[in-house]
Amino acid sequence: MKSRSLSSREMTHVWQLAHGRELALDRFRLMAILNATPDSFSDGGRFLDARVAIDYAKRCLDEGAAIVDVGGESTRPGAQRVDAAEQLRRVLPIVEGVASLGGALISIDTTSSEVARAAIDAGAHIINDVSAGTEDPEVFPLAAGSGAGLILMHRLRPPDADSYSDQYAAPPKYDDVFADVKAWLMTRVEAARDDDVSREQIVLDPGLGFGKTVDQNFELIARVSEWRSTGFPVLCGASRKSFVGRVTGVEEPAGRVAGSIAIAVEQFLAGVRLFRVHDVEAHRQALAVAQEIGGRT
């Protein structure tokens, strides 16, 4: 792995993105979830029509989203895999349509370099890879060559072999869930850096809900400030997930907004600035208040 000292630019977390774009993480930034899938856990089937999806993306941007995260393969527990051709059929018209809105930042949620490459060519700026480059080794060279932002997420197993956080027959085994997740993600950072991905391109995602029980998820949430030692920004992806419902008693994912916001505010106060959410306006309001209070202390 190549080593060098951090620049002041890196320390202030200016995220480098494709097409010469960048995003300063000096305040909260919202990534709106847009699933062009029939089977996502919360909104599957809502955005299969590209026109509906593009209208929704515009609404999210108007409500304050900095990024629209477009995916064509569900990552919910038990979801079946979708090949690159079908992902492209689902996502490319949406990426092209959102790009035509002008100025919007777009993330492509995929583990496939083929899908990511086509999306970047169509105007996407970020690769959101829930496998952290383990499924397709060409993701890292693609990120390096395109300058795309790269989100590296931790998971124990692919979604089709996983369970919801509150439904494990036996809990996933960790010696120390935070230390183990951190150590694994840092090996993926090394792999990305060895393929010439710059530090400025990388964001880490602990993978809340992916291969973790309810208790393990909340342990990761409680210790989020410990990510500061890595020098990398962290993404909070708690929105509407099953472990939120287990604590609040809300079974329907769309009803888990208040619990999701509680986590987002706590994460913001601990230093997180990037949030992947379903409910943009509700999160914007809550985080704007938290940010205002924080600016006065």
C-alpha cells in the first residue's frame, strides 16, 4: 500500500467525485435512496417507471438531498441476484434523467463494474459498493480511472444468504463487532489504494443491518465516533431498517421514520456528515436543527 501524509484538504473531508465534482462534508449531506427494483424492503416497485423515478429524484433534490443513490438490485436480506444487463435496463434511464436535471450528484448502488462504468458514463459521480470491491475486482481500477467517489461497506455475506437483524437463528460471530468491522474495512481501503484509488475518494460504511444483530447494530452506532481514527468519512445507513423497528415496535418500514431520525441526529452529533435516507425532508429538518445547536456550542 502506498503511504503518504494527509493533506489539509483530506483532513477537512472534501469528497472527490467523478466528472470533476466534489462534495465538502463540512455539514450534513443527505443521500436519497431511489431503488429501481421490485423487491426492496421498503419501497420495492415504486420506481420501476423511469419517469416516476426521475420525478421522485427531483422532489428529493428540492427537499435538500445532495445525492441521489440509484440502484437496480435489492440488497435486502434474501433478495435474489440481478445480472448486469437487467440492472442497466433499470437504472440507466434514471441516471440519464437525473443527470439532465443539471447539477445533481448521482450515486450508483451496485457491486458490478460493468453497471458502474455505464452509470458513470451516463453522468453518475459515486460508486456505492456494498461488497467493498470483493465481488468485482474491476470496481477499484474503475474508481481510480474515473475519479468517482467510492463507498466501501462491510457485510459478512451477500444479501441472498443473509437475514434481517431481528431474525437470526444464531447471532453472527464477532470478537468485537466494532473492531472487527473496522479492521475488515481497512483491508478494503488498502486494496483500493493499491489500485490507485485516492484517499479523497473513499467513504466507509459500517453496513448497519448487514450481517449484524439488533444489539450489534446498536453497538456500532454507539461507537461511531471511533471511526475518526481512520481519517475517513463515514456513511450512516440506518433508514427504516429492521433493527430500528425492533426497538420502536414498528413493523412497517415506512413507519420507522422517527426512529431513523433519532439515529441520524445521534450520529451527526458524533461527527457523521453523510446520511443515506428514504425520508429526505424529515431528516433535513431534524439535522438542520441539530446542526444549528451544534454551531452554538
